[in-house]
Amino acid sequence: MNRLIIFCFLVGCYSVSAQDFQTPLQKNGFTRPSSYEELSEFVRQADAGSGLLTVEAAGNSVRGRNIYAMKFSSSVFGVDRSKIRVFLFAQQHGNEHSGKEGALLLAAELLKPENRYLFDRIDLLLVPQVNPDGSEESQRRNGNEADLNRNHLILTEPETITLHRLFDQYHFDVTMDVHEYYPYGETWKEYGYRNNSDELLGTATNINVSEKLRRLSNESFLPFMKEFFSGRNVSNFIYSPGGPPEIDYIRHSTFDINDGRQSFAILNTLSFIQEGINGRDLFTDNIRRRAEGQMTGMRGLLEYSYDNYRKIKKTVAAERKKLIRGVAGKTVSIQNEHVRDGRTLPLPLWSYSTGTDTVVNVIDYRPVVRSLYDVRKPCGYMIPAELVDVTAWIARHALVTENFAGGDRYRIEQYDVSSIDSTDFEGDMIVNPEVTLREHDAGIKYSDYIYVPTSQLKGNMIVIALEPKSMLGLVTYPGFANLLRANDKFPILRVTRK
Ligand SMILES: [Zn+2]
């Protein structure tokens, strides 16, 4: 505080003290979204006004705007290993402003002295605006017309690359990706009801994610948050897309690992998605309540992390160790489906006819993700160095690579692709090749390959990405589809132990 006073003395104090720091949205009376310029000014002032916060431009958008990383730490961010590391990020989708506004409200809250205790245990990285280009145009996609929240596996966009670079640097224990959901669709209107919860929370659903972490999310975090939200008058439910009930099935969101929640969860992170209700006119509709609802969820995650920091850190570390150690021979699920388990879902909805909240009991409720196809996890994959699209992908994910020269203990395997069929993936048709795995013909020139061992933090992600039959794999993306050719060999080789 002394430093702030002296600073004010020297330059003439025009900014308010940290204690009643206002966000651009508060300043404009909740009438319009914060512009990129206003957000930039806000984070600069917050940085200058507090010893708790350091702000840096962690990367740039397609059009060169800054992606701000707000680092909250009572010491030097990321240095104290006893602290739990939390990563919150918002507005991957540029037309979902409430996440950004909630994140800025949170930042202002966290600078108040009474909230200082959180940082006895937490180092927090807050990225309030992942997609500034989309935000300025109020459009979902980024400056390259890419949907960032489908880009976390192929990682081709500067905005998602920035998020993963930050993750790779600090290996966060807990992450949350903040969005908005749109409940006003025509099929729901015809159905007569729609979702109306202020906030929806989703947990990891890919079954390769540590079961312990999924259980902690579902059995400990969600009940905590239900109470946290309810105590603050924020209506809430578990994220349950699909429907309307009995017209289409309801599930707990995709098992794909290309989004902000699951791409970190697959690294055995305690990872979540938060979806605040969208405003019908995209912004001003109820924006104060929506921004505060988003802030409440993020605040709840911090309180939960604070209360449970030892347990979370211990579980995350132990589950990551398994990935890093690498269990060759263990199976990884690469094709999945949602199935019922006999339960029904009491889904809170709002009635168009009566204008009141109600509960609909959903029969076609498929909460369980079941594996349809497993592969044995190899020791690693050999990537032909000439496959520059794949080697560039390896670099973007900062995967560990090694020199590998074969040897008697290893068996090199290759897939023969006989045909390229298709399969249903959550309503979309995707490639599903017929393959046969066999020992590779003799005579490999090892120097022509890059070796990616699976014994690393991203080991399960690597298997899901590189297997030709993976319904979540690289081959399902246009940029990598040429890896699959009927009546040809799959160019990426598997290395297993004999
Ligand atoms: Zn979104």
C-alpha cells in the first residue's frame, strides 16, 4: 500500500485504489461489453495497483491483439511448489461476453484485502479473454474463422497455442474454461420448455481421464458448487447437452478431447467447463446477473481449491505420475459411445406456456461413456520425419521426443489400411478405417523417423491422436485426413516391447 501511495504522489493519483477497483462493465453501468481497449486499460491499471498481480501478454491473436495472462500470487507466480495452481480462462468464443466480464469482476474482487487469504494456498492464472478478435466482432470464431474450442488437439491457432504453452509451463492442478450456452433454439420452443439455469458445470467425461479425478469432480466438486451457487442465489445444474428430452438423448457433453476442458483433463488435471446462460440479444439482456453468475462459479472453484488443496494436489500428482511413468500394454479407449445406465435425469427447465420453472424427468438419459474400441498402449510411435504436418503438430504440443534405434527387445508394428469406412460420432459421420496390425517389414532406417514415447504427461493424448481408428484422432481432421489411404500402409508406426 505504501508503494501505491508514493506512486500516486509522484504521478498524480487519478486511479481508484485496489479496494474499489471497477471493471469497464461496471463503469458503463452494465450497458455494453468491455472493448479490447478497455480491457487492456483495466488489466494495466490492476497490474500497476497491486503487488499481488502481474499481467503479461502471453501471446497474440490472429490479428495481433494481446492475450493477457493475469498472474495472482502472494510470492513469485509458479515458484512455490506447495501452492495449488489454478488456471481460469474465458471467452474462447468471442460472442460469449459474460465469461470475460465475470473474469474481470473476479479480478477486481480478488484485489480486495479480504480475499488475500486465497493466495496463501493458490497461485491463480486468469486469462479473461482468449479470443479478442472474436470479441471485437462479437463472433464465435477467431480471426481465422476457427472455432477455438474444437482446436485443442490439432492446435493450429495462436490463441489455443497460447493457452497450452501456459499450461506446459506451469502444469496447473485445476483448470476451468468459461462459456455461455444458448437455450433459445427453435426445437426447444416447439418442445415447450428450455434450460434456464444461470450456470451449468461440466466435468471430464473422456474415460481415459483418471477415474479418481473424475470421481473427485463428480462426487466432491459438483456437490460443493451446488451449495456454493445456491447460497448465492445462482441457479445451477450439471451441464447436460442434447435433447429436447425424448426427441434426442441427453448426455453430459462430448468425450472428445479437442476442447478447453478435456484437452487439459486428459493430462490428469482437475478440469471443468462452466456455461453461463446466454442473453437473448447477445449482451445487455440480464448482463449484470450473468456476469456475476460467471464470477460466482469461478470464485467457487477458487474456494473449493483452497479448501481441498492438499487432496487435489496429491491426487493430480499421483495420477500424472502414472502417465509419465507410462504403462506400456495398458489399454486406451479410442472409440466411445454414450449409454444409459437405468437412471433418469430430473432436468430443471422453464416452461414457455406458464413462464415458470419446472422439472422434467428425462428417460433417454445417457450419462455413461462406454468404450467401443480399445488399443494397447505402445511404448511409443515412430513418425516419418517427412510428415511435416505431423512433426509440426508434435512441436506445437511440445511433446517429448527421443532418439530410438530399435533393438531386440522391441517390436515395430504397422497398420495396413484395407478400406476407409465411416461411423457415427455423436450425430456426425467420421472416418473409421478397416485396419490390420502386423509386424513391420524388416529394414527400417531409424534416422528417417521421429520417436515419440508414450511415457510422458501427454501419453494418453498421443495415443488418442495418432491411432488410425481413433474417432477423436488427427485423421478425423481435414488437415490430416491424407494420413489414411485405402489399400495402403498407415505411415505412423507403433513400437511395443516383445
Ligand atoms: Zn462457448
